[in-house]
Amino acid sequence: MRADPIVGHAYSLTMIDVDKNKLATADGHVTIIVVTSSDDVEKARSVGDRVPEYCLGNPAYRMVTILRFAKSHHAPVRMIVNAVVRHRLDAEAKRLQPRYVAKKIARNPRSDVYAVADFDGTIASQFGIPADSTSFQVLVLDRKGELLRRWTDVPTAEELAAVVK
């Protein structure tokens, strides 16, 4: 039986990203979560490109990409995968830099880019997404972790902006 994230349900959980940052869904941030596999990384990038300008560099907002892997990996492989993901996040930060400059945000956007490697599906399953699912999902949670909206494809910039306000 398939379960999916439920709008209105609170998802209070903590994750550790590839940079070893502790991220919580109910810690006062409006959080956009993109759950994706490596096959849909471009969709995740599209979501990031559609995040409203007022969210950029704003500590009240955060986007986290949960990168799901089809199979579990041993510790040495996980270390390599995490290093590759960090390298890709560095590249994404470089892509974000012109938007930061245009908004006169002086800090490096890399500190605002988060990714969590979900090697065994346990993180996504805490949102009600089955461990064996490879479906693409976009979730927006309020400051207390309540799910405001869910998409199974890339939302438009207008849809995303209407929910994160």
C-alpha cells in the first residue's frame, strides 16, 4: 500500500546534510524540500531556479534537496558520493552567485545550499514516501514543519511563491 506526504500533517524531523549541518523541519524556517533521484537532478535545479527572489539569502527560508539512491552503499562509497554531491553544490553556488550579487547579498551562496544523501530511503520515508519509491516530490513546510503543499513535478514559480509567502 502506497503512502504519500499529507498536506496539513506536521513532519518534525532532523536530517544531516552532506556538509554535516543539522537541519530540522520544525526549527522556524519555511522549508522547500525536493526529494529526487540522480535521474531527476535537473528538475531539482529547476525548482531552485523558481524559488522567489525574496527567499534568497533570507534566513527565514531554506531549500533542501534529498537525493535518494536506489540501493544502499557501504561507508567508503558513501564518503565518495557525499564528496561528489558537495562538489555539485559548489557548482550550484556559483550558478547562484549572480542572483546574490543582483540582490546585494554579500555572502557566499554555498552556505545556503543544502543536500542530504538518502542512501536507504529512511529520510524520505519519514515524509510518508515509500523507501523503494523513486518519484520526484516537492514539499513546502511551514516554520513548524506542517506540510503546506506537495507536488510530484516541478511547480511553476507562481505556485511556489504563493505557498512560501
